[in-house]
Amino acid sequence: MINGTNNNNVLVQIRDLSVVYHTRLGPLSAVDDVSFDIFRGEILGVVGESGCGKSTMGKALMRMIDRPGEINNGQIIFDGEDIMTFDAHRMRDFRGRKVSMIFQDPMTSLNPVQRVDEHIIEAIQVHEPKTKKTSALDRARGLIEKLGIQSRRLRDHPHQLSGGMRQRVMIGLGLVLNADLIIADEATTSLDVIVEAKLLDQLRDIRDTLNKTILLITHNIGLVAELSDRIAVMYAGRVVELGSIYDVFDTPLHPYTRGLLKSVPNIRLDEDEALYKMPGEPPNLTHPPAGCRFHPRCPEVMPICSKIAPRLETARPNHLVHCWLYQEHPEKETPTVAVKS
Ligand SMILES: Nc1ncnc2c1ncn2[C@@H]1O[C@H](COP(=O)(O)OP(=O)(O)OP(=O)(O)O)[C@@H](O)[C@H]1O
Ligand SMILES: [Mg+2]
């Protein structure tokens, strides 16, 4: 049940989450009023154009939004507890032990003066102070070899590794603490296709054997299709569609999702169709459009769309969409589209 409360299958409940960055040009609404659940043991793919708020949302789930940003509204209920109420000490323990993030940019996330083994041992000992250095090192060795790096490279500094190796070290750091939720933010973008395929297999393995939950943030819809159970489509700071891979790819409901799928080679439902180019540009989030943020680009726009934002609501079983085409409202003049379930 996607909208359920206190459901044992739900690991994280995100409710009314908003994040703003206070920029020189005014507040930038990077995530706006987002509510959805992450199920235990699922791989949930998060897709959307650059700048739509994917990384911001991922970081918000760990309360890692730094200035000039802030979470200005919402609840994040992890395993029944609202992490927004945690103090700094509890939050530090929560990060790493319960949720860990594999970051987009390894060069800025790794400390250039620390060797690889020191990074991993430190990550273990911060969260597990009783673990001895030798056993932390053993764990580091096992992990790094599993990720296809020879253990002698543990003595290297980040700049001595190739970009792909650095990325694998980042993935190792994300996995070493055995967190319940792993947020992989473009974690495989800089890897070549063979290494990428191997790592994706490992992510799937981790989910299957350890029953971890993975939030897979990526531009690459093909990757999401291959690996994820469900997909969340983001547009301009909002989740506009959420459902199983099968449902969303087979019956995309939101006009944005439809455009997005038509614009991706190999994913298009009709191979003969020319590659679609979505008209217009994503909005400037310091001045987002009123109502539905997609309305200026939407081929099916209605008068209500520029006035009131729809909610992310169930349109078909377990398939949610943020669109007036599928929701009733007294101000809406056109009848809603009936969707087959
Ligand atoms: N530190 C910051 N200060 C000001 N604005 C920011 C900051 N970080 C992100 N933003 C803005 O917030 C919005 C969302 O950015 P975010 O990085 O979350 O997008 P994204 O979907 O992860 O993009 P990409 O696919 O390029 O990684 C963008 O408009 C971005 O410019
Ligand atoms: Mg990003």
C-alpha cells in the first residue's frame, strides 16, 4: 500500500517535504511538497532532467542539506521515527548505520590526503568505535576486492586511482556500514559500461541477499528500467509519477513522463517513431510556474493547471500521478481521463 501509514513494508515515509536554497536571486524551490513511501527491499529509481531536484531530495533524506539550503517543511519517517526530530548526535549515528549515500562526485567527496584504507577504517570506527583497526582493515580488504580493486590499492591516495576506481571506493564506503537504505546518486555515471554492469549486478546482489533498500538516482532511464522495481519521475522539484517499472513504462500517465520516455532511444514503445524532443525548457526554480510546474510545456494543459497544483494521487492500483488529467476538482472544466487498470 503506497499511501499507507505504519505499514511494515514501508521503510521511509516522506511527507510534504520541501527544500529551498537561499540564493542571491531569491529562494530557489528545489524540492516542493513531495510525499511518497519507499518500500523495504525495493530498488526505487529516481529520474528526471538535470536540476529537477534528485540529489537534493536524496540529501534531504539524510538531512544533509547544507547552507544556503534548508529543509523548510516536511517529515521524514524512517522505520517509524521522524528523523527531523533527531539531535546532531543521533543524526550522526543514523547516517551510515541506517542510511548511506554513494555520492555523485568522488573527487570532492574523498579526502585527498587520506589513503583509501584510512577512509574506510575511519568510516567503520566512527560508527562502530569498538571495532579494532585490524578487523576494520580486513573488512576494507574484502569489500574492495569484491568491487574489483586489488587490495594493495588500499595504500593509495585518491589521486593515484583511476576515476572508475575512485567511484568504486565511494561505493565501498557506502556499503561498508551495512546501512538499511543505500542512496546511490549517479554512482555509476563515470564508469565504463563493463565496470558499470558489474557494479549494477553487485547492487542487485546486495538487495537480493541482504534485503537492502536502494534509492537509485540517475539520468539513465535504461539503467532504471533494468535494475529498479519502481520508478519515481521528478520534474522541477516534484515527484510527478510513481509506480512499478512495468506500469510506468507500459502506461505512462503524466504528459511529462510520456515525453521523457519518447525521447529516450531504446525505451520508446514504438521503435519506428522519430526521437521526440520535448518542447520548452525546465523552469527557473527561483520563479517556478504557479500550479503544476509542467503546465507551460504540457501538450494537454487545462485552465486549472496554471492555478492549482495537483497532488500525487493514485490513478490506477499502485500507480500515482501528479496531474489534473486524473483528478477531480470543482474548478476543473474538462472531464477526467479514464485509465484502464
Ligand atoms: N548549493 C546550492 N545552492 C543553490 N542552488 C542549488 C544548490 N544545490 C542545488 N541547487 C539548485 O537546486 C536545484 C536542484 O538541484 P539538484 O542538484 O538537486 O538537481 P539534480 O536533479 O540532482 O540534477 P543533476 O541531474 O544535474 O545532478 C537546481 O536548480 C540547482 O541549481
Ligand atoms: Mg544530482
